[in-house]
Amino acid sequence: MNLAISEAEREKIVTEREIIMKYLEIIELCTVGSNRAHMEVTIRELCSRLRDTNHGHTVSSYSHGFLETDYSIHVRYEKDTRDGHPSAAGQEIAEALKQLGIVNHTVWIETEK
């Protein structure tokens, strides 16, 4: 039984694996004041709404360990292009959070395979 594959087949497999890009969007929120309960409810509702419409995204939210006014939402997903543009879901979250404070929205693409 010969399990060897040709160089062309090997290149095709490698190319197919490289097509899928793993993305991480980080949406950071810095607020003024210390209405932590209200912020956490708002963030939880936004994340829940995104999870309900699940477009293959995984959503996690975090609060800063020391600063009660800082939050971070992470949106993970995969797609077959390397464009570096925010997803519609990430943009929706960032826009909703802008009314609550300063928002920093970045898009990261995994470098390790």
C-alpha cells in the first residue's frame, strides 16, 4: 500500500489550509465614572445578541482587573480572506459602545498555524 502523495497534491493541501484565516477582533471600552453594573449589563446584552445571531463568531467579554471603567470584548471567527477589515458584528458592537465611552477597535489575524 503506497500512501505517498505527489508534490502537486501536497501543495494543494497546504494551500487549502492557508486559505482559512483565524481572526480576533478586540473592542476596548474606557468609560468615565464607575457605573460598573450598568456597563456589564449593556455589554452582556450586546454579546448575547451577537451570540443569538451567531455567524460563526465566538464572543467573550472581560473587565479590567483593577480599573472598574475598562472593558474588552473579543470576537473570534474564521474566513477565507486576509483583508484585516472589522466584521459587521464587531462594527455593531463598537458603534453601540461609543455612546458609553472611548472605543478602540482592532483586528488581528493569527500568525501561527
